[in-house]
Amino acid sequence: MPDLAFLYTPLARIPELTVLDLIAVVWLVLLVTGMSWYVDTGPRCGGSASTIMRTKRMIWMEEMARREVRIMDGALIRGLQQGSSFFASTALICLGGLLAMMGQAERLAEVADSMPFAHPSGPDAFRIRLIVPVVMIVFSFFKFAWAQRLFGYCSVMIGAVPEWCAENESKALSAARDAGQLNWLAARSFARGLRGLYFTLGSLAFLIGPLALVASASAVALIIYRREFRSESRSAMLGEYGER
């Protein structure tokens, strides 16, 4: 049986944390960046729900270019923009809550230490561990805010698409595809913000201990994988239910 005592050795510059804490944080970072790469640009990205919806968004914009009245398209974009705005506001509220928790570190550390499988830590270590979800929620906020901005740009691009006619058919189609690309970029930023929000919730387990962080972050990664590649919603996007 190997000696794992070195995992609980305090770090030189941050004695409140141990080597195991550092490993847990590195594991979280690897999962966050790894899932983003795997879903968006990995070898199986073409089969992810996000990529399938990219194709649907391009089809939507091409159909939009052929419509004389585009009120419905503008309403859909506004709905997407409002969703991004809602989650951006939610991220700010969560950030305020996490910062407030830092002010109550002494009491909350006692509660966390009393939980099963908790890794004993003092108030200083509790505050340092709170930095992880704070960083994750700030990341999510920037993604949601940028998605809201991009959906706004997309609405302008939709308004700039010329009317469909024989003379400017290619021009209208080209402008629609540009709007579709912008639509997808906004959706990608929104999806990354959601993934960041998922991992923020998972990183709260770090308050209990590093092993809890490893377990919760791994569980979040599995949930994201299932929703992107194994979910019923993905099957519906592929039209598998309509063929029955």
C-alpha cells in the first residue's frame, strides 16, 4: 500500500492548503477546459448537441432571408437575448452571495468541517477555497454578458439582410449566413457560460474538502457529456422521433 501522507502536506506559500487541494483544483481546471474543447472542437464535436444546433441556426437564418416579414425572427432573437441577460444577472447575484460567505467564514467553516467526509480546515482555508467558485461564476458572467451582446449584434445583422429577390439572391444568402455564424457564436458563448455555472455549483463541494471537489466536478462533467451526446433532446434535434 503506497504511502499517501504527502498528499496532506501543507503548501509552502499557502500553508492552509495541502497538496491534495492543489491536485483537486488542477483536476477541476482540466475538466472545465477539457469539456469545452471536447464539446466544441474535439474529435466528436460534430455529434454534440451544440454543433447540431449550429446547423439548425444556419438553416434558420437562411429561411429568415427568404421571408418577407421577419417579426418572428426578431422575437426569437429577443428571447435568446433575454435568456442571456437573465443568467448574467443571476451570476452577479451568486457572486454577491459567495463574497458574503467570505465574511462568515468562521461559522461556515465549522459547519463544513462537521459534515461527513469533510477535510478539516480553518476559516482562512475556507476563504481560499471560496476563490474557486468565485472565479468560475465570474467566468460565467462574462460569457453570458458577451452572449447577450452577440445576440444584439445578430439582431442588427438580421435587419441588414436585404429582401429576397432574383437580383440579390446571393447577397441576401451571404448576409444570412453571416448572421447565422454570429448567432452560433452567441449560442456558444451562452453554452460555455452554462457549463461554467454547472462547474460553479460543483466547485462548492470544495468547501467540504478536495476529494468532494474531485467527485462533484467529475459528476458535472459526466452530466454535461450525457446532455451533449446521449440525451433525448439530442435525438430530437437529429429528427429521430419524427421518423418513427
